[in-house]
Amino acid sequence: MNHAPSASIALGMALAVILAPAAWAEPGSDAHVPARPSEPPPSLETTLERLRQLNRANQPAPVAGSDQTGRLDRAEQDRIADQLRGGWTYDAGAARNARMTVTLLLTLDADGNIRSASIDPADQPHLSDPAYRAFAERALRAATNPRVGPLRLPKDKIFDGAQLRVRFRP
Amino acid sequence: MTDLLSMPLRRRGLVAASTALLAAPALWTRPAHAQGTTATGSAVIDVDRARTDPIPVAIPVFVGAGGDTERLGRDIAGVITNNLARSGLFRPIDPAAFIGRTDGGATPNFQNWKAIGAQALVTGKIDSQGGDKVRVEFRLWDVLPGLQIQGTAYTTTLGNWRRIAHIISDVIYERMLGEKGYFDTRVVYIAGSGPRDRRVKRLAIMDQDSENNRFLTDGGFLALTPRFHPTRDQIAFMSYVNDKPRVYLFDLGTGRQQMLGNFPGITLSPRFAPDGNSVIMAQTTASGSDIYLVGLGGGARRLTDSGAIDVSPCFSPDGTQIVFNSDRGGDQQLYVMGADGSGSKRISFGRGRYATPVWSPRGDLIAFTRQSSDTFAIGVMRPDGSGERILSESFFCEAPTWAPNGRVLMFYRETAARDSRGNGYSSRLVSIDIAGFNERAIATPTDASDPAWSPLLQ
Amino acid sequence: MNIQILGAFAAVALLAACSSSETAKPEPVANPVKGIVPGSQEDLVANVGDRIFFDFDKATVKGTGAKTAANMTTLDKQAAWLAQWKQNNVQIAGNADERGTSEYNIALAAKRATASRDYLVAKGVAATRISTISYGKDRPVALGSNEEAWAQNRNAITSVR
């Protein structure tokens, strides 16, 4: 079986099947549609728990003093904001977007590149709102867009694992 | 939720479930933050002044498996591209820029899509299932983290391919923007032809993207102001059949029309109640017109008796209030009253006359036509009359109708005749985002007016 | 429709002729146009005046400037003509200019037809002989987009049924 349905919806005129992600196999696999493990679709709770574990595993280990935001002066902060603003977009017509903000934790490498971006745990409960999720994802795309390039910071404030706290708002 | 909580540049996030599975209900509320620090006092860099650029999306043709499926793959990708582009919220990337190909199903080479600036990628493939049955599979990918964020397969008949393309467009719209789409919808409108002094006005219907246009009446009588039933394939409209202008119900399945109620006066400006069991409309009287609630199964109740022109009533989506147009105060203004006709209160106080109020399906706004000395305008205000915004202004425009997600308005615009024979006059449909951008002409085979947007199809 | 356009010009001509007259008792008008059958629609248009005109967003026979007198003259002549041609029933169609929204214009134009009818009834024409209809802005007689055209389209037109 090529496709692993995890839900089907009768549309009256068509049968719709929600497709599981194609990418359960290793990245780079050239399988056309990778076969999914044969176990039954995970329940929502199992899935959530699994992802919580994954999330913990993926988060850079919190290093004491890794948050460099407070060490930056105003000019340095403004420069970073300018760099990130280049790709920062939102949907002005969405009902509540004008009042939303999302805080990201950016983890840098030794050259100042943004190695990863994650949503501040304080904002994560809001992600169950699809409109907020879409808003937050656009912030993540702005931060992880390769076009941002290395952040322009003095060398003494950059190290592998340095973190910055950045709040996106319209 | 790896794709959300952590969006690494490396592709380790590929081991993730579709986020569609993960929503847990929670209200979104948040405290105001002081500039420069978070609520917990941590320093934070503020990135503001977001642009409103559309999301760059790549939509390669869906991969077919020979025969009809090849053509279908191109056509479906074309319809999706057109839908997303016309929304103004997506920017489909020119396929000429694509690097490499997709096989329609497997994990794409994300570097190729990143390189052309795509943030979202839509892939799909089509298999014949024998006879005229096809299976259309599509996946939506978040390019930067390299994740599938949506995937659905539809088994349907060939003839349904357009609807499948619209449904897929809606899924993409909803997943990327967090609001319901409006592509699997139709628009009923009045098609106009011939000179204005003996204008032929026919009821017509088309898909929201102007395809599948059909004329529903033959033009032997004037047809005006159609509106969709909230759930059924039924339209309420004003018809001059037998020279007796009244509100009629038109059944889209059978093509039959039937007078609604039995009124001595002219009945006009119908709109269905949100529950679909009745129609609210006006009846002319010696001194103007009154508003009536008329049951589809019979029975009518008068809700206003002002001795003035009360017309164009429209329910709030929760059915508790009615906004309407009245000149009881001297000229045309908007009023809101309870669903039983009680407690009417004027809400429009700007410069000019206000007309054709229509409550947003989201409940948060009322769209209207405003008439000033030389121009007409389409605008929105909150139900209490505050926050008025004009979206479009011209020599003549009126009759806004809401897309079912409350995001887009369609209306019609007329140009002035440039001579005494009426040359230069035209009447066309226009749509605009409620943020006031992305104004677009809606193609129709003839002149057009009085658009009404359907709910999302069932 | 040619008839209606002719009617508009005929009405204007009559206004000029009658603007200062104070005819208390309207008399049947002799037929000056060859070939028109007395008591016919053509007779009404050419020799009586089939329409009255309204101010912008108004539906009263009384109007600004010379309109009141002109309208009353026309309606008085219509009443006299209807008294003479008792077999004629009429329909009064209310119309509006293009400078208004469609639904409101239908209600406004209906009021114009009613105003015209009420005047005739007050002058003794049986209400049962008169029907009314409203076309809003959908049956303009003048097709331009200017004040002159709009003024012509704010009307109530009487026609033999």
C-alpha cells in the first residue's frame, strides 16, 4: 500500500483521504511515496506525546547564559531587527493578526548564522489557533530564510549555541 | 509539532506528523508586552513593520499517468495557481523558474525550491482508477524546514476535476493562512445585455473563478438581486414575471421559480435568514416600504412600520439582529434592530447616504454602499457603526456581497455613459480584499450586476 | 420606447406652454396631430402628457422650481382625459435615475407612482382604474449620465393598459 490513510471524509462527490506525510523515511530517500510503518494511525494523544519528546530532543540544550539578547546594545538590536524584517510578512486582512505577536528563540552558530528557530514556550499554547499558527509560521520563515545571512554582531557576542530572543509583531 | 516549535535549517525535522492532527483547542489571548522585554522580564528584540507580501508558492503540474490524467494534471495545477494568485495572499512562482521536476509524491528536493524563493510547494499526482474514476493526490510542503504539512487524496470522477482543484485550493489557503478558504463556491448574479432603456436582465450563475457560467432565466422578464440559500441549492430573487415585481424562489436543481408569499405590494430585497427557514424582505406601501419576515413554509410577520422606506434588510450571522436601510431620518442611513423588529438604532453617521448593508459571515463587519455627492463607495464598518473604512470608490458601485470566509467582497461597478445614447456605459463585477487591496475585475460573458456569493459548497 | 422618448419631449413642450396658466377646469384637448386616435396611448402622450417629474430622492408631486405647477397641470389633464375616456385603464410606472442603489430606487420609484396615482384619485379617477409598478432605475428614458438625463428619469409615466 503506497498511501496510508489516517482519515477519510465523504464529500458527497468525492472521497477524500488525508495523506500521512510522505517523509517518514530518511531524508534524501528516493522512494516515491515512502511506505509508512504498518502500525495503525497514532491517536492524537500519542502523537502529541511523541512530538513533545521530539521537541525536547530537538531543542538546543539550555546553556546557562546562552541568551545574548540582553548583552546587545540598542544599535546591535536594531541591526538584527532590520535583517530579520527583510522577510517578515503577515496577512493584514486576517481578523486578529494586527494584535498578535510571537517570540522566537534563535540559536546561532559561531558565524552568526541562525541555526534554528523555535517558538518561545510561552507562546506555544496559542498554536492550536490556526490563525496564530499561520502567523507564527511566517515569523519562523522570516527567521530561517537563508537570505537573512549571518547576523551582523561583534565577534565577542557570537558563539556556537548563542541564543537571541526575537519578538515578531505586525 | 517539530515544524513549529523548532524549524531547523537542516532537514532533521522531516520525522513529523502532519500538523493537521495536532490542534488542541485553546483561546488565544495574550498580555501586552512592554517594548524591549517580555512578560517575564527577558530582553527581546522587536521585529515590527511586517510587510504584507503574498506567500511565494510553487505549484508544478500534477503528475499524470498517461491519457486524460496528463491533461488533468496541468488543468488542476492551473486552477489552483489561478485561485491562489487571485486571492492576493499567495504569489505563485512562474514555472519557467522551476529547477528539476517533481514526481508528484515523494519528498521533494527542497534545495531546488528554496533556490527559487518558494516557501510553500504544492505537489500532486493523478492516477486513473478505471472508467472515468481518478485519484487525485496532493501534498503541501513547507519548504524551509522541509516538511509535509498537508496531504489529501481524492477519488472522484473526471467531471469533478474543477471542484477537486477548488477544494485543494481551499485546503492550502486554510493551512497557510489559518482561515477558511472560499474557492469551492459559486456566484449568482444578474447578466445584463441590450440598450439600457430595454435592458434584458437574466439570472446567471458561475463558479467564483468565472468558469461554468450558466444563464438561469431567459430574459423574458427582469430579474434582480439574487441571494443564495445558506444550505440548499435555492436562490431568492426579485422577478418581474407577468409584470408583477415580487420576490421569488428559484430552485437550481429544477429551474422552477415560485412566488414567495402573497403580498399586494411589490416585494423586494430578499435575504435568507441564517437558519434557512425564512426570508427577510421589504414590501412597498403607500408611504414607502416595510420589512417582513416570510416563512418558506408560509406565514409572514411585519417587522417595521415607519411610514418611510425601510428596505435591504440582512440578518446578523447569529440571527439575533437585522441591519437595514431606511430614510426615516430624512435620507438613507443604516439601522440595526433586534430580530423581532424591536429597538432599532441608527449606526451610520458618516458623510453621505448609506445603503445595501450586508453583515459579514464572521459577524465582525457590515459592508455597505455609501453615496456622496459625486461618487459611490463600498466600505465596511463595525456593527455598532464604528471603524468605518472605504475600500473602493468610483462613479457608481453598489451591492457588496461577502465571500463565505468574510475576507473578500464582490460588488458591481458601472461606468458613466459618455453620450446621450448611452455609449460608454458598462456594468461589471469587481472583488476586493477587505484590507482594501487586491481589487480585481471578475470576468463575465456579458455586463453583470447584483452579485451574491454562495456559501462553501456542501 | 420611441413613444416614451417622444412623450418626454412632448411633456417639456407642454410645460413651456402651460407654466403660467391657471386652468381650473381642464378641458379635453383637440387633437392637433394628424393620425392619432383620440383616447389612445398616442393621444395621451402627444396631447395630454404622460409623465411627471421628481426632485432627486423625492417622491412628491410638489417639487422645486416650476416642477410643482407643471406636474399638477399634467396630472390635471390626465384626470380630465381619463374622465373623458372612461374605458381606459392605466398603469403608472415609477422610475428613478441611476444615482441611487437598486433596491432603494425600486421603493422610491414605487412611491413616485403612488404619488401620481393618489393625485389622480383625488381628482376623481377611480382607484380601480389605476395600477402602479416600479422599475427603479431599470427602465430609464434618457440614456446619458448627466443631470439632464437624470432629471428626465426621475418620473412617473402613465400608460394605457
